[in-house]
Amino acid sequence: MQYFIDVILPLAVKKTFTYEVSEAEFKYIINGMRIAVPFGKSKVYTSLVVNKHTVSPLLYKPKEIDCILDNEAIVNSNQLKHWNWISDYYMCSLGEVFRSALPSGYMLESETIISEKKNLKLDTSEFKDDEYLIYEALKSQSSITVKDIIKILGKKTVFPVINGLLAKGILVLQEEIKEVYKPKLVRYVKMQDEFFNKERFQDLLSIISKAKKQHQMVLSFFQLYASENKVVTVKQLLEFTNSTSSVLKALIDKGVFEEYYLNEDRVIFEKDNDVSFILSSVQEKALNEIKSIKDKFDVTLLHGVTASGKTEVYIKLIEDFLLIGKQVLFLLPEIALTTQLVQRLTSYFGNQISVYHSKYTNNERIEVWNNVLDQSEKAKIVIGVRNALFLPFSNLGLIIIDEEHEQTFKQQDPAPRYHARDAAIVLAKQHNAKVLLGSATPSLESYYNVAIGKYGLVELKERYGNVLLPEIKLVDIKDKYFRKKMQGHFSDELLESMNEALKLGEQIILFQNRRGFSPFVECITCGHVPHCPNCDVSLTYYKFKNQLRCHYCSYSMANPTHCHQCQSTELSTKGFGTEQIEMELKALFPDKSIGRMDQDTTRGKYGYEKIIDAFKNQEYDVLIGTQMLAKGLHFDNVTLVGILNADNLLNQPHFRAYERAFQMMTQVAGRAGRKQKKGTVIIQTYNPYHNTIQQVVTNDYKAMYREQIYDRQNFKYPPFFRLIKLTLKHRDFEKLKEGSLWLYNVLVQQLQIPVLGPEEPVISRIRNEYIRNIIIKIPCDNHLGKTKKTIEKVIVSFDSIAQYRAIKVVINVDNY
């Protein structure tokens, strides 16, 4: 009898692939194990077993597997079920979900190994210099990699040289898989048992009495042995004795000490026993309401104003679920937010917490994965961003989604383009768990689900400790410019308030949702603006680096000294970003410390932590930032927040522009006056009477909701219609135009529902590819599954047309 397994490959292919295994392998393998399998001519991929059977495929002869990589399953059935749902709902392949879900340390690398053919008689005089260097390298070692050749030759374009040697029949290529993950081994030292005997210990001390450093190390070991619960690391011993490893090696060689290694987690949190808090009466009431309605509703929305103490309510709710032995997932929209939240939760729960996000190393993420899989004590609570959804939970009781309105919960690229909030609700349903959504400014969809009775609602209408909401002042900068009361980008009112706050030793946050120094540079003579050669967008000016840079493809060039069009030297910067604000502030307040928090200053692993901790410890007087500052951060000493240009947020070409502007301004305003001192927020705008800005001033979420939900219904947008956006990309403008029109016409004929497009987006070319968008609006009463199948059939037909096959089609479901 023949035995087969079906596996998922980490590729954008819809189907699974069948491989042949032996009977012994068939009995050993279980679903959820990783298997290295050959695919194509020479590649080896990490695959995941999803099925075992004895039915041979009809269309191809199955290959044999390469090797089994796991002793047990690393992916459970709940995960596979959830991955299938994501694949179906978001119209992507299971392979793409698999690749996104698994830590990259679990995806073994297929690396090309180059070796020399044996027993060849060669005339090395015919070799070129580069070829001879590779030949010499292979004489000294049996095999080398492409990376080694790059180092040997000192250049990146090495493939022509390798191909030349291959053509001469000198080299052999093979694919080898390399395990990336390495457990962290900590080196420990212990004393041989015989020396715990008093007489033998005295003999030892007399033997080594002349070797003072060895004598001191032995005595120091006993001190540490008593204080460190009978386990001593080599690092501790060497630091305690201020000695070297050669002294320790001498004692190991003499048989006094013995070294050994233990696996240890790379990230360990410690509990602070002094941390405790009591809920206010309002928080207590909210917590009791959540508990009372959780049997009626699977999803509850906690709508609490900024600084109302939602985190304390979360902590008490988590405690209840830990008592009944359940796992808790805490999702956040930004890595920046995990810094403060981890500090608060670990001080309360200690090492019951694991953190999972992309700033962690591969090894750290694999350790979290294994801890969750084993239901370890170290992973009772998992804090993470959207990809934490993919962890192997088997006993999930509660999912908390903080700042649930944030657009960063939606993955845009690459596939799967899922929304973490919606996928979390489905995951909770599979585990029979509860979901708590928290926000001061809920998304319209969530609030609409409350209105129709689908979600429960609990409200926190006052700040913790009866702290007053900040006073919001509007500054009409059109009038200020007219009256010449602007200094750079600062109105006289904002500067006056800043001076007052700084005199009192208070801190300030300034918000400008644009990084860089200036959005573009313009020639005053002819109006020419330098554009990216690869994208349809102007280059952003960075003063400190004196360069122009594209935010889409990372193209950069030195800042021009003259216009490339008319050679004029009169160039001017237009608009302003965080970098320009920082420079102006340093000129206005030379004796104050200014910090900046944007994508350019937080690139390192600990970039967020360093800036947030420095501001919290009052090392910065003023912090300038982009939308990173708007999300859930807590600073006791901040009393003034300035929004430098509110109109940037309002004038966006998106149906959510006003909703997002309200959310962003309200959230930024919420950073002010979170303790005893009342906060002030100054919003600079050209349009102070705009409805959305007035709603921010009065903190009237319901008025914003009513206005926006009315527009959404009129113009056929969510939550009344579901959106699927098809993005078509190609380097040939005419071919893309023709192909997108063909696809649009067929969709209109097949679907009989609103289809918009094909339309050029605001930025119609990125990385030398032209772009066209088609938006499909699906009424909520239409069968979503059938509509998606029709769309997929049309796209398959489109791909089967030879002249359109090169056009890339990207599907984005629920395009938020």
C-alpha cells in the first residue's frame, strides 16, 4: 500500500500538494508537523502537514519528502480552522496565511551550496581573476555559499561568474536547508559533590591556598550558592569575583567545578509586589456590567473617554479568566503601545506574560510560540499586535482589543490582507471565548453593531479620579497669518501656552502627522518639483540628512543646489513635517530638550522604548510626533497638547477621512492632563467651524456617529455595504488601461451590484508599476460567499487571457 500526505507550501498557490511517505513515516507524522519537501527543480521548502491518506493523485506522480522537521505538531487544529477561514474570507491562498502566521525562524532557509566537481583535470591559466579566486576558495574548503562568494569577490553581482564556472563543468550546486532557531543556552557551574564534605573542602582550600584567585572563587561560589537558590551561572560567578574565565577553567580542569547548560527564555518579566490599585466606583460598575452581559453577548464594546482607566478594568477582568485557567490575548494596534502596557501588566502579573511582535527576534518569537503551544505558565497572557492572532492557542478564554478603531489592525501588504479585530472575533467564536473591544472613539462599524443589538455596550463617561477632560481651544491660523501673529508654524496663542507650561516644569506634546522636514522642494522661478523616478509622488525633503527621499520605494538623492529644469538656484521648501517642527522649536527654546517620535527615529529594536521612557522620565520637555503619539500612551506631566495643522487630517481622499480625523484629534487631545492638573489642547486650523472639529471640541462622539452613518448609508459604504478593492498593476500603461477596462466590464455583467472604476488612485505609479483600482460594493443582504466565488471566477478568466496574464491583481476584502 502507498501512503501520502497533503501539505501547505508557503507560496501563493490555492491548493495543497501531495507527497509520498513510507509506512513508518506515515505512522509517525501527525497533522500540524513541519516537513521539508522538494518543489520545482531544486528548491526545498518548509511545508505543513494538513492531511494523511492512501489515495494517489491522478494528475502527477508525487515526490518523496526530504525530511521530517518536528517531533510533535507545532500547529493545532484550531489554528488550521482559523487559517482556512482567513484564506476563504480574505480571498487569499492558504500558503500565504501559513507564511504570515509562522515565525520566520520556523521557516527553514533554502540556501544554495556550491562545491567543486571531483577528479577534474583543469587548466587554470584559462580562468579569469574572479573565477580563479572561487576555485582557490574551494581548494581550501569543501563547499561555500553564494554569500561567501560575495565576500570573497567583494561585489554583489556574482551570478555571471558562477554561471561561467558552471558552464565549464567545474561546480556542483545543491540546495541545503538550515535550521534558523537556536535555543538560548545559559552556562552554569556547580561544585563536585565530594567538596560539600567539610573535611574534603578544608583539604581543597589548603591545596589552592597559594592560588589566591582560585581560592577566592571557591569561597565566592558558596556565597552565591546560598543566596541564589543553589544555582549559579558562570556570568554571575565571574562578575561577583571580578575574575577571568581562565581562573574558572583551571578549577574545572582540576575537577573542583563542573559546567553545564540549561535552556532559558530570552525574555523574562518580573512581578512588582508593591503594585496594587483599587477600582473607582465608576470602574467597578463598568466591570460588573461587562461580567453581567458577557453571557448574553460574545462581543462587548467598552466605550470609555480618554484616561477613564480602561486598562485597570482589563486587568481585573483578566484576573477572573486566569482563575479559571484560561489563556488571554491582548491585542494592540502599535508596537509603541506595548512598551507602556507591558510595564503596567508585568508589574501586576509578573512572568505570566509573553509579548509577541515584529521588533522581537526570531528566537524570541519562537520561544513565545512554544510557550503558548505548551500552555506554559509564562504565556497565560499574550500581549501583541495583529500577528499574535496566529499563535497556537488551545485554551483561549478572552480576547481584549484595545483601541479597536485603529486602522493599523488592517493588514495591507502582503497577503493575507486581514483585519485583526474581525479575525479575532471569529477566533474567539471557535474557542467559545469572549471579546472585549475598548476605545474612546469606537469605529463606526462597532458602534453600529451595538445599535442593532449585535454587541453589548458598557460606557465609562468620566476620567479616573474625577480628573477633568482637557480644555480644547481652536486657533484660526488663516486669521493669524493675516495679522502676522505666526512665528514659523506656531501661533502666538500656542507659543504663549508653551512658555507658561515650560515655566511650570510641565511637558508638551506636539502633533504633526507628516514626517520629514518638508513634503517637497519647489523652484520659485519655474515651479518645478523633484519627483521620484519610480513613483508618481514628489520627494520628501530631509534637512538633517540633506537629501530628498521617496516614502514608497526608498529612492533618495542629494538635495539639489539648483533646479534640474531651469538651473535656477532659487529653491523653496513647501509644507512642513516633524523634522522642521523640531528645528523651529530648537531655535525658539534653545535651552529646552526636544524629542521627536516618528518612523525615522524608531527604527531600532528598542527605538520606541528609549523615546517613551526618556519622555516619561522628563528627559524631554517637548515631544513632537506623528500618529504614534495618539494611541493610549500615558504621561503624568503632560498638560499641553498642540495639533499644528488639523486640516491635513480632514482633507484626505477617503470615505473615512472625517471619522479618522475625529478619532485622531480626540486621541491626541486625550494625552493632556491625565493626572491632577487640567490639560489644555490647542488645535490650529484654517477651518475652525468645520463640523468634525466642532465635534472634537465638544467631545461629541454620538453627533459624529450620526452624521457619518447617514452619509455612509446614502453613498453605499460600510457598515451597509461591504467593499472589495481590486488593484491592478503593470509597467505598461496602455496594457493596464485595456486590461482593467475588460475586467470592469465583465464584473458589471456578472455581479449586478455597484462596481466603481477602473480609476487611477491618488498615487498612480509606485516602483515603476502603474495602478488602477476597481471597487465592488456588496449590499449586506447579498450572499457574500457566492459574490466572492463569482469575482474569483472572473479573475481566473482574466488570468487565462494571454495579453493580460502579466497584470498583477491584488484583492483587498473589507478595504478599510
